Amino acid sequence: MARARGQVRGDPNIQGEEIGRINGRGACGVESAVRIKSVADVRMIPQPTVGCRTASALWPWVVNGAKPAVGSAGGGIASMGVVSHYADRNWNSAASGWLFEHAFGRAIDIAGIKLKSGREITVLRGWNTAGDGARLRKMWRAACGLFGTVLGPEANRFHADHFHFDTARYRSGSYCR
Ligand SMILES: [Zn+2]
């Protein structure tokens, strides 16, 4: 019952709360914002506030990307470490691009995952290790196509410690680096 009550946009696989429109400064803000508690039983910590399109893209990524990438290691994924989601800040220095997408709730940054065993796999420490590096690369690769922009440690120094996913659309298709 709790599961049915907490579902977002009629999808029991996305648990959270519908917030509606968030009016931000200037042109910023989020249409149809949702605060996400969990996606396919993976808890999101802290709970990110994103637009519904970004929320919807998270589900196939968690189910078809993140979970298979981790498999049964440590009992599977318990939670995701979220470092940035919607932010009504002065992104003036970033008139376009990946920072800009955060101001419209179209982006989410993920720093790592926690396994059911309690072990943490972080982008910062795991990317260049053998086992976890392969898991993280699979997770990163699986996001490409689901999200319009997918950035990780190879993109630039700003992404050494997290993945950036956003649903901005580019005419040329997804941008993944
Ligand atoms: Zn980001």
C-alpha cells in the first residue's frame, strides 16, 4: 500500500513525491518537479528533485544499467549517492551546457553507490580500479542514450568524482564522454 501511495506519475517503480512547478530565479525553475525517494527499490540519498523527464530516464538506467553492472556484488545496490540535482543558483557563468541543465531540473549528478553489504563504490576512488572501474564504466555507458548528456571522469576535471546525466536534447543525439 505504501508503495502504491508513494508512486510518482503512476509508476510504482519510482517512489517519491510530486511537487509540481518550482519557480526559480529568472528563467530557472522546474516543470512537473518530483522528489525521488527510490527507483526500482534503490534509494536515492539525498532525495533528488528533478523534472519528470529526468525522473523517467532514471528508471531504465537503474534497472537495465546500474543493477546489471553491479550484479550480485555485495548483495546488489542499496542506494545511490546523489550530489547535485535541481539547483536554483546563479549559473550565470554557465549560459549553456551541463551546469545550465541543473537550473531547470533536467540534470542529476551521482557520486557513487552503496551496496547492501555496506560497501561503497565511488566514482572518485573506483573509476581507475579493476573490479569497480569496470562496474562504473558499465553504469556510465548504460546511461548514454537514455540521457542526452552523460559525463564522467574522462569528460573533464569537474567530473572526476561523479556522473552527470541530463535530459537536454542535442540535434546530433546523445553526448557521452
Ligand atoms: Zn551535473
